[in-house]
Amino acid sequence: MGDLTMDFLRLMLMAAMLLTSLQGQAAESTTTPAAAPAMHDVEFLRSADRACTDCHKEQTEGMHGKHAKATNPNNLAPVTCTNCHGLPSHQHREGVKDVMRFGDSFKDKQSTEAYPISDQNGVCMSCHEPKPLREALWAHDVHMTKLTCTSCHQLHPVKEPVVGIAEKSRIKLCVDCHSKQHADKAANRQASVSKEAP
């Protein structure tokens, strides 16, 4: 009887130890896991635009206005020179046309010959959605295929002259541009008539 009692007591002791161990494991699994060590954000030690501003001294202060504070919706990082102009090649310093250049399609016809309107505006539209532009002003829709965005908007001004102007001033812009356009057409017609006259 003594051996049986000892075996029974050992069995009870093992069961108690097992039960205590299982309860401890269950309690550990319901507690909040220890927080993972914080990941360190890696930041650039120099400006992402430094390679550009080393030569383009007039842009040393970087962009101004809305683009300076903007986040690129494609990568959620701040907007940089290369987001709009592209990556320059090794021959860039020799004058190779390897980055996007934006121009006023009224004043600079050569800019649209080297960089077509659709290409220039395509860069803008990679971030700016057509629907909000259309809702903001109908002229965006009408002029999108005929004029570069930079014919009316500036890329990095301290204050964007077209944004936030009064309705009368906006109408004046339309009238001024279209008046000039009509005057240019009339002058071209007059010049061609003069050439044909004996």
C-alpha cells in the first residue's frame, strides 16, 4: 500500500506541475507581446536636388510655392527636381536634351518642337488628376491639348500668379491671350496677302 500511495502522490505532483506550467503558458499568450524595437528611418544626408542645384544656381533655394510643400502621390515622398524633369544622363552637362524642359507654348515655339505639348503636360498629369482640374476651371479641359500647362502656370514661383486670382482677373487673362492670338492671325494673313500682291 505504501508503494501505491507514493505512486499516486508522484502522479498528483506531476499533474499539478503540468497544470501550473500550462496555466503559465496560457497567461503569457494572453498578455500583450513585447513591442518590437523601433525601426530607424533613414534620411538623406544631403538634399535630393543637390546634384541639380550645384549647376542650376538660380534654383539653389529649391522650389517655392505649392510644389515645394507637395508630396509626390506616386511615392509619398517630397517632390524633387527629378520627379518632373527626369534623371539626367552623364552627357547632361554638355547640353544633351535628356531631361524634360517646360516652356510657354505661346512665347517659346522651340520648346514645343523639342518637347511636345503632350509630353510636357504628361509630366504634370502624372501627379495632377484631370477631374479636379476640370472641376476647378473649365479652361483646363479646353486647353490641355493645345497649350502647355506652363503657358499659364509657373513651376516653382514664390507665389503662383494664376492660382487664387479674382474672377475678373482670370477673365482678363483669357481675353488678353485670345486678343493676342487673333491679332497674330490677322498679322499673318496680312503678311501673306502682301507677299501675293505684285
